[in-house]
Amino acid sequence: MGAVEGKVAIVTGAASGIGRGAALALASRGARVVVADLNIDGAQAVVREIESAQGIAIAIRVDVGDDQALEDLKAEVLTAFGRVDIVMNNAGVITRGLPEHIPIEEWHRVINVNLFSVVRSHAAFLPLFLGQGSGHFVNTASFAGLMSYSYDRLPYAASKAAIIQISEGLALYAIPKGIGVTVLCPGPVATNIGVGIPSFGPETTTRGPGSQFGVRDPLEVGHEVVDAIEANTFMLTTDDQIREILVSRARDWDGYVHNQILAME
Ligand SMILES: NC(=O)c1ccc[n+]([C@@H]2O[C@H](COP(=O)([O-])OP(=O)(O)OC[C@H]3O[C@@H](n4cnc5c(N)ncnc54)[C@H](O)[C@@H]3O)[C@@H](O)[C@H]2O)c1
């Protein structure tokens, strides 16, 4: 896509964490930013941060779990700025519990917010991007969608694996038409995602992807997102050590599963 300067960028889940980091980074590099979140007070606070650094931003309340929400968001942004160039589908939630304890309704909630939000966003914005022959989607997945290292958050992992597949398939279709697609796969990032996680059944000890992965700063990750948009990069991880694990898993998938089981004992 080239420089983001002057572009209009929507970031969902931008009141906090990685979304906030991306919103601040986009604004600092000259984009006009829509800070979209369920938490409108938090979104307005991010807008004030951007404005105090001479950036341009507006806050819009959105519930990405609502079928009509992304269409309404598109209409509001077109009214405010007249165009949309970048959409970062980033809002996400997590849940915890052993596989036999997470209720079906909780599966529906997590898949709806994490995965169907991306589906809704593509449905709303892809026709616009196809019409203008340009645009860029950033979809936030996770290391949890690339490989399994825990068993107490399967709805989350499933939603993130599906986001990677949808993004890859969309890339095959959209890139030849001038539309960029980036899938952001973060490892651990210092955000509020762990605050007040719903939990089902007995307590579990949540395992991370591995001690070799340090906890990243969300603003740094935000700048890497902007770099990826500008370079038209498809796969953006917050730590490339993940690639070595994926290569060794591809060579010996059963060995990978057995080693993960051993690591949990
Ligand atoms: N933090 C990590 O270590 C990590 C790792 C991998 C992936 N991720 C992913 O990064 C994304 C951002 O998470 P974060 O870590 O910054 O968490 P966060 O909790 O700090 O921020 C998430 C934001 O999403 C908003 N949100 C939640 N539900 C929403 C809805 N229905 N509609 C609109 N907004 C909603 C929240 O209000 C919040 O502001 C998520 O998709 C998450 O799965 C995070």
C-alpha cells in the first residue's frame, strides 16, 4: 500500500492493548484513525492521546459481535472521512476451561466476537475496496491459531486458526486486485486481555507458547503493523522464533504433539 500518511484507518478493539498501539502508531505516521471499540470511554481517551500529539482521530462505539455493526461503522466512517483505506479487525476475547467444561454458548460467544467479526468486516469493506481498487485488511490472529500449546482455551484457538485461514484465502483473491491482507499473529503482548477472563470448571494453569518468547510492548507491535501495511506483508508475527517451531512441527507433527504433552506434565 505504501505510506499510510493521509489514509483513513479503522482499528477495532482500539481502546486498549494492541489495537490502541496500532491506532497510536498509525496516527503518528499520518493516518486519520477511527478508534472503534465497545468501550467508548476508552476509545475517546485514545483519541485524546492522538490529538494531543497533533494526530487526527475519531472514536466510534462498535460491538463487532453484532451482525449490522460493521455496515453501520462503514457508513459512519464514510460520512466522517469520505473514504476507508485500512481496516484492522483486532477486537477479540478469550475464555478458559477444560474442553469438557466450556459450554456451547461460550463457544458461540467467542467464535462470534473473534471470528464472525472478521467475516462481517470483509463483507462490509471488501466491496468498497474492490470498487476503489485499493485497501488493506489487517486481521489479528494469534500464536494460538498457529500451533497448540494449551488445552484450556480451545474456542479462542479455533477462532484464531480460522482467522489465519480466512486471511490466507482472502489474500489469494484480493492481492491480485490491489488489496493488501496482513494477518497479525502475536505471541505474548502486555495488554488487558487477561483481565476478568471467564472461567469454567476447575482452575487451570494457562500455559503460554514457551519461555523463549518475551512479552512484547503493544506500541512497538503497532508500529510493526504499520510497517507490514506499508510493505504489503502477509504474515506478521511478533517473534519469528515461532517459524522454527512450525517448520519442525511440519517435519514431525506427532513428535510435536508428544513433546507438548510432555512439557505439560
Ligand atoms: N495480548 C496478547 O498476548 C495477545 C496474543 C495473541 C493475540 N492477541 C489478540 O490481540 C487482539 C487484541 O487483544 P489485546 O491483547 O490488545 O486485548 P485488550 O483486552 O487489551 O484489548 C481488546 C479490546 O477489544 C475490545 N472489545 C472486546 N470485545 C469487543 C466487541 N465485541 N466489540 C468491539 N470491541 C471489543 C475491548 O473493549 C478492548 O478494548 C485480540 O484479538 C487478541 O486475541 C493478543
